[in-house]
Amino acid sequence: MKDRDAQIRAVMFRSQARLLRFRLENGMQVVLRGRVTIYEDRGELQISAEYLEPKGAGAVLVAFEQLKAKLEGEGLFEAARKKPIPALPRRIGIVTSPQAAALRDILNIVRRRHHSASVLIFPAQVQGDLASSEVSAGVSYFNKARNVDVIIVARGGGSAEDLAAFNHEGLARVVAASVIPVISAVGHETDFTIIDFVADMRAPTPSAAAELVIRSRQEVEDQAEGLRARLARAVHYRLLMGRQALTELAQHGAFGRMTDAINRRQQKLDDVKNRMERAERLILEKQYRRLEIAAAAVRHYDVRRMLSGIGKELDSRVATLAAAARTVLLQRTGRLNQLAGQLEALSPLAILDRGYALVFDASGMLLKDAAQVKAGDPISARLAKGSVTATVKRSRQE
């Protein structure tokens, strides 16, 4: 913030900034309300803004004029692109709140003056943060279903803030892109919204929209006006009461100190976040440079040629190892056969094949001397094939 002689830093936190109805631009003269605070981490004096509006005009009006100029520059207001309203529509699509008085007025006129026409209603909020998206969804639905001949977007009168949803850029573009003709019936005759300019026809009131679309002459605006006035007074009263309560809370000292503490911590958090982002970028850049160096080093080597040489050397060594293994196996096989022959020659079983026998006493001990047995002792003999048992009749020593 600066004037001709001085300047000071100013900060507006998200909780207040998201309530702004206009785009803040360099060079704009504004009226600012806030508190002087100190950002302790840098030792700077600053203004914590709580309210901001253009000098000499309301924020809602500035936002309206900014969007109007933008869309008009794109040609969305030109009469050449507007579609004619059908004279006798068989089906009428209405996008509005089911509880709105404007809907009742439209239905009364249609019922009295156009019995052959049917009405399809897409329920949508017509005030609040979700109103623009729900009204856009209603217009898009009728264009996709193609089940109506004309669409009426209706809402009763109200303050500029009440009608702010119909100054939404997204809703204006949906209405402008509609293939089905759209009648804007928002607010009173003196109320203007952005969709009034992009719609194919603007009706001064929802009742007038019903009369225009069905060519009715009957006047029902007095009753609708009374209902809208009552609603406007009730809403205005509730807004005044809520604003007064909010002002009292905002002036409480404890609330102010708590808000200051939250704002200081939020500002410190933003600084820490910025430092972390810078550190992260430095680390990523360092790692990227290391990766480029490694990639350049790898490109100097032909990996496929190295793998081919290693494969050939491996095949050669495997062949040499296989030949050596076959030689050792043949040598060991010959030696095994030789030892097997010697073992066979020394085997007692081979001796038994030549007609000899092994004789054992009753305890299984091998008999080598006739004195080990006497007449009547049982003995057994192991032959080359099988064994026999016998009894000693006589023993003789030599």
C-alpha cells in the first residue's frame, strides 16, 4: 500500500481474501480497514487487512463491471449470436429453487394461460456459494436431455449480494453455450446480472418471463412483488442482526489477540513453506546434475560389446572345465575298476567258489582248530551258495 509520500506492507489472509467480490489490481485506489501488526521473524511493521473495497464503489459492483467488460470483449453479448424464443413451446424447462416464490408465479401463469404446455423443473439453489454451480448444472442437463423447447432461469429480487451467484463467469459461459434458448428472469426490472446480457432474452421479472414465453397478458406481478419484498426485508433483517453480532465479536479483545496469534503463525508457516520449496528445488537440481554426469560417463562404454566378450570367455572356460572333468572321470573310473578287481580276488566269497567252506561253532565263531570242538557239538558251514548245519562225530588234530 502506498500513496504519494509513503508506503507500508499489507497482508490479507485467506479467510478474508476469499470474501472479496472483485479482482485486486495494481494501481487500484481502495479503502482498507485492518490492524497494525508486526511480523516478528523479519521485524517488519505491516497492516493486517480485514476489509477491502474499491474507493468510491462497492466490491460487488467492481467485480460485476470487470466481468461484464471481459465477456463483452469476447462477443458474448452480441445480438447476432442470440437465438429466437419459440412462439408456442410444448415443454418449458425452469431452473430455480423449488421453494422460490418466482416458481409459483410462473406455474400459475402457465396453468391459466397455456394448458397444453408442460413444465420440467430442475431444482437449484438461487442464493449462496453453491447457487451458480447448481444453476449451471440445470442448464447443462436440459441441453443434454434435449427434452424442452426453452429454458427459464428464475429468481426473485434481492440485494446485489443476493444476486451475486448470477454474476458468476462459469454460469455465464454455460448460458451462452446453450443450444436451447434461455430466458433470464432474475430479480426486479431494475436488477441486472451478467446472465441477463448473455441469455437469449431478458425478462424484467420471473412473471414477465412466463408471460413472454407463453404470450400471456395477465398481470400477476403485484402478488409476486409483495412476496419478494417480504423475503427481501426478512433477509435484510437477518443480515443486519448477523453483521451486528459479528462486529461485536470482532471487537472483543481476546478474539483480536487470538486472531493476531493465528495470523503470525500463518505468516511464519508461509515463510517456512517457501524456504522448503527453495531447498527442494536446489536438491532436485543437484541430483539432476549428478544424474547427467553419470549418464554421460555411462555413454562412453559399449555395454553390449563388453557383455559379448565376457560371454565368449565364459564359454571357453566352461569347455575347458568340461574336458578336464571328463579326463578326471575316466581316470577315476579306471582306478575304480582296478581296485574292484583286486577286492574281488581277495574276497572270501571268491575262495568259496573254488570249493572251500567256512565252518562256525555253535556260538558263531570261525573254527580254525579241530581242538575247538568235540564229538556231539553242533557246527555250521558257509558254502559259496547257501549254508549247512551238522554235528561233530569225531575231531582229529594234525
